[in-house]
Amino acid sequence: MREQTNLQQESSMLHWFPKVKDIIPVPRTEFFALTTEEAYQIIGLLDRVLLPETLATRIEAAAGKIGYPLFMRSDQGSAKHDYNHTCRVLSEDRLIPNLATLIEWHLMVDLWPRALAFREMLPLASPFDAFDGLPIAKERRYFVEDGKVICHHPYWPEGAIEFRERGRDISPRGWRLALKVLNVEEPEEVALLSTLAERFSRAVPGFFSVDFAMEKGGRWVMIDAARGELSWHPEHHDDE
């Protein structure tokens, strides 16, 4: 893994989260800052080297402040496509094994984590799961700059959904129709999320993507952000 570029540093939760946590609905979050030595000690898990007891105890204590189940990621990402083996931590005995898989993903995508983030597991309004159990819910991505929304899109296009289990097709019946329903953007929703996205942009200067998800009770929560230059962006159609 290499040191973070300027764009990656600004995509880090350590950069944007403190600026918006009190002005936009976000999940409860507990950070665990990592020294370079501690990051390498976590990488050692891939070679079956146990974490030093003091480090493991401190990580477990930080996670315990959120409670289980929890959502675990680094300041840079969550490896959510391996959901049950990375970011979804059901109990303390899964914390370190999932952390090993999470750090392996960082090696694969060449990112350097500066912190772990333990977050409350949001109860999403999800009609089906994909990607190793990842709940697919109403999620939106807004691109913002200079305090204004540039464009917005449903987060999950049909072509991005995959169902895989040892090479077998495990797609649930009716998922395409369910996804179409999830991806309908209502005027009230657009008005609310535009307000929240612009609030983010005023607090965090620059070109950013801002992601939102809807909980079961209908509340929209901001779940992630990153520099727009590093964010996936669907093609615009002529009518957009």
C-alpha cells in the first residue's frame, strides 16, 4: 500500500466527517486512529501473525463503544462487496477475522488506512440482498461543488448488481422490479437530499460525491463521501 494522494486524503472520513457530523444525519461513529506500525501489524494478520494483545484489546474496546452488530470500515473504504466478511461484524469474535479481510482489500486496491471507523448498523429498507449479503436499499449519490448540487443518481443501477455464491446464480426472484421501485426519485426526496448535499458542500469545499441511504423508518442518512474525481459516476442521458 502507498501513502494517500491529496485526493485520497480529502476522501478520508478523517477529513470530511468531523465537519458534517453535527449538521447532517449520520450513523454513530467511533474512530480508532492507526499508526504506521499498527497498520503493518494488522497486515500481519494475513500471514497468521496475531495482533499484539494490547492493540487487539484497544480495537475491541473502540468497537464496543458502538456495540454489535456494527459496520466496520477504514477512513478510506469498507470493502462492502464482501459484506459478511468485511464491514458487517455481527459479534466481537468476528471483529479481527473481518478486519484481516478488510485490510487485504486495502492491499488489493492500493489504499493506506489511517484509521478504523466503527459505525452503527443502520436498519435499511432493503427488499433483497446481493454481494455476500449486502442489503440493497434506497441509496442515492449526489455530486456537489461550491455549495451546489451538480447532479444526482440512484446509487445502484441494474448493471452493478451481482449475485454470487461459488459460481452459482442465487439471484432472488423479482429483484429487477424491486430495484426499479427503489430507484424512483420522488420530488420530496430530491428536495431534502439536495438541501443536505448542499449543506455538506458548504462545510467541505471541493468537488465531492455524497451518498445517502434510507432507513426502514423513512429517514435519510448520509453514509459516505469522497472526492468526485475518485467516485463512480453513471453516464448522463440526453433527458437529464
